Amino acid sequence: MNATPPLESSSLQHFLAQSDGVGQALFAILIAMSIASWYLIFIKAWQGIKTRSRSARFLQTFWDAGSLQQITEQLQQDTPKEPFSLLTRHALASSRHGKERLHTAGSASEFLTRAMRRVIDEETARLEWGLTVLASIASTAPFVGLFGTVWGVFHALTRIGQGGAATLEQIAGPVGEALIMTGLGLAVAIPAVLAYNACARSNRLVLAKLDAFAHDLFALLTTGSAPVVAGER
């Protein structure tokens, strides 16, 4: 008596074995998309955890410091590894050099504003790294999978048609196998969509806090007094 092969081990393997170069190429593209998506998910999650932890420690240290000179000395010893300390370092440097460049850079406050805005723009670009790839994978993976299904069904029906009369069992098997590509496309796209939305929200929160801190730091450097909200931090 012949043993019946397990369904879970035969469907995908049989589909790939019966597919031509186009079907196998589409399958490889979806696998590559999945690998790239999960790589970016883990990298962005790890970077986000480190950035939030380091930023919280720096902000606590900043508002607890006795003077700006103390912060300056600390930043000279430790290389900034998150956006808030990097912004502070550039702002402090710009507040010192701005007075020497009034004849070319306008007022000291304008020089400081430009320097801080440049840092915020650079941090925005850094935080958005990888999001374009995630968005592209999320939007294209379902269509790649659907195209693979259509291509697989077309070739399956063509082979069945060339063999003469076909029964329902002969059609259902190849069509069901071809639907695997649609499922794979959705399996690739769904994590990418969720990761993109989570990263975009996290970036908005970080940039909002960074912008608020920039206003407080600007007021501190230009007026010499801490903002009223500083005591609440």
C-alpha cells in the first residue's frame, strides 16, 4: 500500500518544483523582502530602545546640572550618542562662536537658531532611515504575492488543458498551491505595515520632545534663565 505524503511538506515544494523561472523568482523576491523587513524591524527596535534610555538619562543629568559649564565639560568628555546631547553640544558651541561671527552670520540668536535647526533636520533624517524600505515592502509585497498566484494558476491551467479532460481534483490542487504566494505576500506585508506605523509614531514622539527641548535650550542660552517648565522635568 502506498503511503500518503504529508500535505504540509508537499504543497509548497510541489508548487516550486512545477513553477517556471518567473514563479521561483517571485518567491525569492518575497523571501528577500521578508528578510529585509525583519532585519529593519529588529534594528529599529534596538535603536529606539537605546535612544530612549540614553535620552532620558541625559535629560535628567542636564536639568539637574548646576551650570552650563558643567554640561559643557561632560559633553567634551563623553561623545553624544543620542539626539538631545548632540543638540546641546552644537547649541553650546554655536552660542560661543556666534559672537565671533556677527559680521557674517547676523545676530547671535539667528546663528544659534540655524545651528539647532540643522541638528534637528539631521536627526530627523537619521530617525527616518529604513522607513522608506519598510513602506515599500508593505505596499508591494501583497501585489508580488498576487502576481505569483496569478502566474501559478495560469501555468497550472495551461498544463491541465494540454493534458485533455480535467476533473475538479486536478484543478483544485494546483490552484490551491498557487494561492500560497498570496498568503506569503500578506505574511511579508503585515509585519512591515505594523513596524512602519510603530516607528513613525515613535519618531514623532522623539521629534516633538526634541523640538520642545530645543525651545527650552534656546531660551536658556539667549536669556540666561531656565524656562518655567524646567522644574517639572
